[in-house]
Amino acid sequence: MNDFSPYGAPESPAVGRGINSRDRRRNRLRAGMAVAALIVAGATISACSPGSSGGTNGNRATSNNSSEEGGRLRDGRWVEGITPAWMSGHMGFEVPATAQDAQAAYRVTSQFDTGILTFTLARTEADAYLKKHASSEKWLTPTATAQPTTRSKDFTRLGLPEPETLTDGVRYGYVCPSGPKDLTNPYDTSDENCSRLYAHEYSPDRTRIYLRTHFEPGISPLPTPSAKGH
């Protein structure tokens, strides 16, 4: 009869296919370690497989986002052949015959297009122009607390200061081709493109008019480069 102690496993050797308890514990330990290794390996493969968020696919998503952002930047181009006459026709605001230094530009992006138009008038002519194209609200003057934190760089292309940076002798407002619009009316379905207008009295007898209008992408047929000067 084999001695048996309730406080420990018998130390008898394996006989035939049988194994002692110490060997069984060692084998169970080895099996557990193997299963853990398989689980870790499986998680690593899953993380790197397409469709997961943490591996190659995640890098691909980042790359796609970068490509989309790069595309938006690349299509932010200034169109050749833009003239003041073309731009005023699309904005719906005329350039008076007495205007000087008339310039225009049109920028295309995937989100919206931007048209800009500028010219100078004698002070009395500018006052008449602003009266004819009245603001939808009262004309505003810039204040230190009302300066925008993000300024455009549209008129810089024409060699001019951005109107938002001007502080002295400036009036600005929102103007529409058909006249003042009730900006608080949520049922106004007019599809006309209204503009932001700045009037800068840059000298004792001259005023520069700045007009900026946003258009939906592709809403206007663009001129060809050969149309420049016409």
C-alpha cells in the first residue's frame, strides 16, 4: 500500500501512461503559458489587420484625411482672366464710370468660392454709392473689441491691406443687389449673393470701396485666360 498524506501529493513515479502530480502541474503551467502567448499573438494580428482602428488601417485613415486636406488646399486657386467688369456682373454691383484703380479676383475652393472687387471714388461719389447700396443694417465702424480674430488674405493678392485690418475712416455693412434685406427673416428664400462692403476714406477726398462675395462652388462659368483684358 502506498503511503498517502492529506497535506501533499504522492511522490510515486509515473507508471505506463500515468504521470505524477508534479508533472501534471508543470504541464498545466506550460499549457497556460502557451494559451496566453496565442492570445497575445492573436490580438497583435487583429490590431494590424485591415478594418481595425489601431493598425495599418488607422494609418491609412490618417493618410486619407491628410490627402483630403491637401486637396482642399490645392484647389484654393485664383482664377486667371478675372476683370472688374466680369466680377461686378456676377456680384450685381456696378463699378461707376468715374471709378479709379478698379481691380478684381476670384478664388476657387471645394467649400465655396470668393469674389472680390475694389475701386476708388471721390468722397461725394462714394457717399452717393453707399446711399444707393444701403446696408441691410446700419453702417458699422470698427472697434478694438470687434476686430476679427481670423482675418482673410483676399485683398492682399491685389496689393491692398485687408479691410478688416483698417481702423480709421472705415464704414462697413452687408449689402444685397436688390436692396437691404431683413437678415432676421428666416423665411427669406432669396438666392442672390449679398456682399460685405467696406468703405475706407483713405485720403481727404478719396474713398476706396471693397466688396467681397461668397459663391457656391462652380456656380459661375469662369472666364478663360484668353478673356483677360476684355
